[in-house]
Amino acid sequence: MAEVINPLNVLRLMRSKFLDTLSLSETTVEEIDLAEKLTAILKSCAEDGKYDWEVEDDLVFDDDNERNEETVEGFEESSSDSERDEDISPTSPSSSTSYDVSPMKKPRSEPSMLQKKKGVDFWKSGKKGNLRLETVRHNFRFVTSRTQLHRYERQIIESGALNEKYKSIREALLTCFKTAKENNLVVHDRDLRRWAIEENNQLDTPITNFKCTPPWLWKWKKHNNIVSRKVTRVVSKKHSLEQQCFRKGQRVRDGG
């Protein structure tokens, strides 16, 4: 419920709360920082004349822990946002029904992009041209033909371009998040997801079917040391309206 307030009355009441139990001491840097933040809040409320209490989950940088650099290596290769089909097991038949299940040949598994790159690099490592297929197959059993090697080579080139697009999205998303935090705005996963999709749409050639899935977003947050915290704060009515505009889809960027 919004109330009209006078910051001087608030300061007087706050002083009376602590006057009997505390005494003045040397001012610390942390106290100066807290005073500046409280002053900004009271000043904003005084200008608007009203305030609101807000209690909600907010995404913030986890200052208690250092950035996990272990997630950096391999991030490019594992950034694919395409949906993977889940393993589907056949439902158990009822006891009254019998099935003749014939053994099926296990399909050949697709090698990883790293394995493909090693195979192609080895194939092209000949001093006078590409190595013979038999030589490549001796070291990389998954290789079956020269056509396959040429296909792997194209996939590697396309994968590199795709990784650059993901890198652009991740960096732009971090910029949006930092700007939102600098403006004291609450950020949720849905905001990150919307920004990421918008950034993808801004690319010259957007990533097909990019959806910013929960696993991709989770890894992005972990890489940037971003966690969810429940916050309770007092904000001016003007700030609440700004937050509502932000919720309706406005992107937050440096310079507007």
C-alpha cells in the first residue's frame, strides 16, 4: 500500500531506534556506501511522494564466489541450443499380450565435432596432399569414405560460424544484464530469454530454431556467476512504473 512520506521524518525515526543502543564510531567505507544508497532511495521517494514494497526473486551477480573459469573451456562447442530428442523407451506391454521382438542392429553413433576435426586434420596432414583413405581409416575407424570427410570438413566450418553467433548472443546478453543491474532493475529468466532471442533476431543470419532453452541459459548464468536471490526493497512509484515498462518487453542497453 502506497503512503506519502517525508524523508526527514524517516531519518528522525531511524535515529530514535538506534540512539539508546548504539554510539557513534569511526565511519567505515561500507557505511558510506550504505548511506549513499539509502539517501538515493529516500530522495527518489521524496520526489515522487510515494513508495512501494517489493518482494520477489531477482537474478544478481554472486559476489561471494569467484567466476568459474572451468566452464570457459569447451563453451563454444557445447553451446548448441537445438532441441535434443529424449530417449524414448517402449511402454511395457500388458500381461495378456505377447510380442515377438527381433534383435535390431545398433545404429552407428555419430562422432563428436572434436573427433571429426581430428579426423579431417589428420586426413589433410599429408606433405604432398591429402592422406589415403586407408591410412585415415586405420586411425579413425568411424571414417568410411572421402565424401564423408568432405562433409565433416563443411560441418566444421559451419560449426565455427555458429559458435561465433552464440558468442555474440552471450556477450550482448551480458551487456543487457549489466545495464539492467546498473539501473536497479529486477531481472528474471524470462527477461534473459527474451533478450537472447531478440539478439539472435538482430544477427545478419539468425540461428535457426534458437529458443534459449533452460540448459543453455543455466550454463550461461553459471559461466557468468549469476544466481537467483529473494530481495525485499522499497522503491518509488516512478521506479515501479519503469519496472513495469521493462517487464512489457523493452530491452535494456547502454545508451538507451
